Amino acid sequence: MASRIITLALFAASAFALCTTALAGDIYVDAAATGAGNGSSWADAFTTIQAGIDAALPGDVVHVGCGTYAERIDFAGKPITVTSTDPLDPAVVASTVIDAQLGGSVVTFNSQETSSSVLVGFTLRNGTGTLIGGLRYGGGIFCGAGCSPTIRHNRIIDCTADLGGGIYSKGNTAPMITTGPTAAYRYVGKDQQVGLSVTAIDPDNDTLSYTWTPLDGGSITGSGPSVNYSGSSGGLRHIRVTVSDGRGGSAQAECEVTVIAISITTPLPQLAVGLTSAILASINPEIPDTPEYPVSITWSLIQGPAEGTFDPAVNGTPTATAINFTPTASGPGTMQVQYKVGTAVATSTVAILLNPIIDSITPSYGVLGTTVQPVIMGKNLARVTGIALSPASGVTGSIRAGKTEDTLPVEFVISSAAAPGNRTILLNVPEGQVNTGASFELKTPPAITADPTALNLLTGGTGSITFSIPDAAPAGGTQLTLSSSAPVVATVPPTATIPEGLSSVEVTVSAVAYGQTTITANATGYYRAQVPVTVINPPLISFAPSPLNVAQGLVEKCTVSVSNPAPVGGLTVNLSGGAGLVNYPTSVVIAETKLSTRFEVAGVAQGSSTITASAQGYPDASLPVNVGPGQLNLFPS
């Protein structure tokens, strides 16, 4: 109900005394003035009080003559005094009237006026108050929040308002939220933004501030009554807005937003070209598919060079959280899945890497000093551009023609100086080098063995050597390269082949002449075998002269020879026979490396006999001996 004041005399409406400034200026207002209208004197006075207020400076006094002023006045925050000609004279107060003509509050203080803003000695009438939030406040005088003017010796009559028919001095009324807060959309994708808005009013016309608080995580961007919200995880999220007037008054309200999220399950299975793998994703929350909010889950590759296909029967459906993926081209790439609910979109991406995979390498080793051409079997091999071993010293690798996604022919050139042992296989792709984890072994070459390990032959004769390898010869056999260090002594064929599936071959050695040579057998991937061969003449002992004629009582020299040089330490030749006819040593020694030695035979008795010579490794030899009569030779003196 509106309050109505018929007559109200204010003689002590404020605790503050009227104060003026010594240097204050005087401004004059007279409704009946006809002069210049500049307020400098009564003759040239302003004809409205508001004109005098507008012209006043801090500390000025606006003098108002008697009369009725049909207007509403606002001090506009000025520290000035507005006074009738004699505020203490009731007759003057009654005849100095400010009439609002039912247009609002007669006098307004709403700009933080202090006690230096003074209203004194007026009659205020026909005020209807200031309209705020559908209500009228302060029919005669409206004092806004934070205002404390000095009001003295005034009468308020015939004024009405919902609150404060005569005067309303405002404390503080909390703001009110009239609409919201509301979200622009019901659903929003994780890390996307959705607009939030709220509408609020303040009965005191205070400037409002807005504080938005995510109660379940997420973030706010912007400020004021309209902001954006971004959720950091999936689920139903609550956001609170607090509207404050800066003077202790506030209002709160909340709204809801459903944040949708999707995440690809990692680690991914090992991906290989042509191999179908199941890929999984999790969603939060799970939203039912409806015509109003259709749901779809869509998988794709958004970056190559990796390529592949997703099961088309599943892709794009609301239940595509598990899908089959078949790579069709190797390399790195990015897999993406989108979860859509209406216009809301949540996205998850994961890097995929279809790197080369080695399942096997055949052969799995190479021998020092050889070149080997293995074949690698595996996956994602078509993009391989190079191969190396780690450590790399002593080995050079290269790619041979014929590579596919699952086959990679390669070649290793292995130095004989390379260190044996396992080495890691590194494969080069356009993005860099991939450590496959597979290994290739460098082996010390197996040895070719020979039987016998040494061979003695007679000039013109032959012998055989059996050369063997530790494993069976592969398809096509294993070829040996043969040589003799001294072909003038002994010879061998230039090659010999160990037949497929066997491990040895017999080689014929032909003796040519007395001497020594070395027979060498070489084969790729094997240490060589060497056999020393000694060629000797047929063993033979001979005498010179033969037969031996010696005179009775005299001595003859005889040479015994062998067909081959005497061995280390010499060769002992034993002599026997001719007993009673001749005397000679029972044995002689042919010095080391020598072929002969001499000995003496003395004739004892006339007749014929035989001396037999024997030595190790030689057949016996006979020397016919004839002992004749002695002969006397006379020489002249």
C-alpha cells in the first residue's frame, strides 16, 4: 500500500549541522525573475532551482526566492547548499514550494552525497517516488545507498510512495536473478565451450558483478552475465553463478551441462599391414540415441602416411566403441574417434606407428670375411629404405630388389676383421631409424679339415687327401678351391665339390718331383685347410765303384749313396758280409741333408764276396768285392 504524507515539517532530519564555506559563491534563483537569467543576482536570477544547482561549484550557496517551482531536483553529488531566503521563518518555508507534479521524487540524492550537500527551508509536494524494480521509493526525498545529505527545516506534503512517502533513505537490497543461469546447449564436448547466461536486477541500481564457479571441474572464460564453460572430463557438471552488488548483497543460482568425452584405449595392439586388430574406446557418459539428440561414434585416420580401414558395418553407429581396424599402408599416422551427441562433439586421437616388424631372418648369421644375402620376413617392410647392424663396424648392409610388406631381401658385406657376436638389426624408414630388436649373428668361419694332415709321396706317385666341412653341403654342393704352393713338386685339381647333403670330398695329389709343397683348400664361409706334402725319390742305396776290386794287403775307397737326403741327425748305413776276405767299418753315417759318404775296404785274402748295406727306410743293397793278388811296383831310385 502506498504511503501518503499530508504535512511533515523537518527541522532536524540530519545529525549534521549546516555548514558553509567562507569562500562560497552565491547563486540566485527566483521564479519571477526577468533579468539575464545567469544567477548572478536577484534581478538576473535563474528561474529554476535545477539550473542553479547545475551552475553551482563545490561550496556554493543557491538562494531560492519565494514562489512555486514546478520541477524535480537532483543534487548530482554536489557539495552545495540549496536554501530558501529564511529557513527559520515558517511563512517563508511555506511559500517556497518545490512541486514534483506527481512525476517522481521531489528531491533526489543518489550520487554519494555527503553532509556537505544541504537542503534547507522548502516545502516539498506532489512527489510520487523513484521507480525501482516495479516499486516507488521516497515520494518527497529519495536518498540512495551511501548518501548522507543534510536536510533541515523542510515541509513535505501531499507526497506518496510504496516505501517512504515522505522520505526514503536506502540501505541495501540484494540483487535478484530473474532468468537463468542457462546453457546454450544441453550437451557439450570435452574441451569444447558452451555459452552460459544469466539475467539479474538490483533494486538499488547498484552495479552488479558476476562470479561463475564450476562445481565439478572445468573452466570459465569471459566475465559478466554471459560466459563460456569448458569441461575437462565427461559427466553431468554443475556451474554456480553468484551475482553481487558490491555492498554485501548477492544472489546465487546453478545450471547443469552434460560434458561428453571419449578416449581411445591404449596401448594399442601391435598394428601390421593386412592384420586386423580390435581397437577400443570408452565414453562418458553413455547417452541414449534419440531423434532429438542423435548419437554417433566415428573412427578415422586423420594423418598418414599410415593408411587403413575401419569396419564399415560398425563405424558411425552409437555403439562403435569397439571396432576392427585393418592397416593397408605402413608408417606413422594419427587415429581419431569422434563422439557426437546432437551438436556436441568429443574427440580423442592417438598416434599410430606401423613400424617394420621382423619375424625372422634367414640365414640368421653371416661368416666373417663373406657376403651373405639373407631374407627378412615380417610386417610393414615395404617402406624400409636401408638396413644396418649395431654396432656397425665391419659390416655394410643394403636392400636388395623384391621387397614387399612382409618380405625384405637384404645383403651384408662382412669384413674378416669384424668382431664376431650378435648385432641388432636397424631398419631405415622415411621418418628415421627403427630398432627392430631382432639380431643377426656374425660367426667365426668354421674350418675345413683335412685327413691326413700331412702327406708323403714318391716321385711320380699319387696320394689322396679328404677335405671335410662340419655341416652338410647345401643345395648345389660346396665348392672347394684347391692350390699347390709348389706345383713343380706336386699338383691338385683346381676345384673339388662336396656334394649336396655330404660333408667331405677326396682329392688326388700327384707327385712331380722331389721337394715339399702345401696343398690349400678354400671355400666361402670357411677357414682354409692346408696340408704339407713331401715328395721323395724311391729309396735306393748304391755303391761306387761297384763291383769293388781290391788287392790283397791293400785298401780301396768306396762311396755309399742314398737316393734322398739324409734326415735330421743323419742316416746310419749298416755294412755286413765278406768275412775273412775284406775289412771295413760295420756302419757309416751319411750326414744330415747329404746323399753319400765314403768308407775304406782292405783286402785280406784273395777271393770274391759281397758287402751288404742296410738303412732305415731303404731296401738293402749289395756291393760285389773281388780281392786279387798283391802287385809289387818297383820304381827306380
